[in-house]
Amino acid sequence: MKKIEPGPGQESVWDYPRPPRVEAVEKTVKVVFNGKIIAESSQSKRVLETSHPPVYYIPRKDIRMEFLAEASGTSYCEWKGRAKYFHVEVDDRSAKKAAWCYPEPTGEFKEIKDYLAFYAEAMDACYVGDEKVQPQDGNFYGGWITGNIVGPFKGGAGTMGW
């Protein structure tokens, strides 16, 4: 698999750090499900990790939490700690385990405490600024792909999930 060289104004996920880094997002981030805006924020953060499209975390205060229900089960990230999951439920539609958070993030990831991320694939649409994102392939990684991000991406076609 060969790294795609970024063009002007682009970022390669292969230039992202390991361990990952958290940074503020300058654009508004929005999540839409079943015709409703369930999250919209100009104070989001993104986590950048080698080989992954960025994962966007939205402050809980900017999420319509009445549309989220805690799900059973957790997972563990070697960098961020234990994650818990949420179902998204709007009227007659639901998306199981479509959002997650780190209630007690570790180390430098403490700044995403009280922030949630959403799987773009499970939502009707997710936006960074005015751009509708493409979801990262696979059903585990939650990266959002925008036009300024190049791969290849972990979990994508041809990567064998590595």
C-alpha cells in the first residue's frame, strides 16, 4: 500500500502522529439524523492518529442528548481509555451504538472529556463546515473523510482491516 502524497491544502493521514494528538476544529461540525440536527458546534475537537481520518468530538453541551440513549458494552483504546456507546433515536428511526465518548479519558486526551463522536456511516449526514463528510470504511473506526484528507486509510478497502 502506497501513501498518497498530499496536494496543496491537503493533509496525509500518514503524517499524523502516533501517539495521537487532539486539536481544536475551526469550522462548525454538524450531525443530522432522521431529518433533525442532533449536534452542531463551533467548539469541536479532532483526534489525529497515523493512518486514520480524523475523529471529530463534539461537546456534550452542543448535542441534543434527548436523542441519545446509553448502550451496553464498552471498548478500550490504548491512548484514550475506556469508551462507552450511545444509540441515536429520533422518532421512528434508530442507529445502534452510533456515538461514543470517553467518560474518563487518560493523559493528554482529558480535553475530550464531555465530548462525543458519531459514526458518520450511521447518520444521515455529518458536516465539517459546509462539506458533507465520507465515513471511514469498516464498522469500528469512526473517522470522517473530507476533501483535504488523503490516505490510504486504516480500515479502508484493500487494507485488510489492519
